[in-house]
Amino acid sequence: MVLIIDLSGIIETFKRWISRTLTKGMITNGDFRMKPLDCDFCMNFWIGLFYIIFTGQFSILLVAYILCLSFLAEVTKDTMILLKDFLAKINRLLYKILKLDE
């Protein structure tokens, strides 16, 4: 959910499409909230809750676990960005070491 909601940009594109469609092209920005669709915390919680209900594994302990995972959504996003930047740095360093950047 973090990748889809926060990092892919698909939600912002969807909100701009809704705005453009409802106003017949007069407004094309996505500067409005569509909870729970644009909230990574909300989507993590609701999808996790639906999953444990539909699989028959509902328990207070699993709900608490889902809440913890949902609470850490922003940390997950920051960690994914950090990993991406770290790997990009390694790639640039490898290009420099192997002299492939000429």
C-alpha cells in the first residue's frame, strides 16, 4: 500500500482525473483528500482487517499487529526511499570505479 499510495503517484493521477471529470475540465488539480484511498495508514489498516476477517484469522492480537504495521507506514515509505537512494549511489560509484561513465 505504501508503494502504491505514496510513491507511485497513481492516487494523485486518479484524483486529478476525478476533478477533471466532475468539473468537465475546468479544474484539473488533485488538491483534495479521498480518505481512505489516499491515506496509507487507513488503507493498510482496512485491507489488513479485511484480510484477517476473510481468512478467518481475526483476533485482537492480529488487529494490534495490523495497527502497528499501519502506524509504521510513513517509516516504511522513508525506508523505501532511502534504499532507492542508497542503491542509486552504489550504481553511480560502480560506474565511476569501472569507468563506464565516459
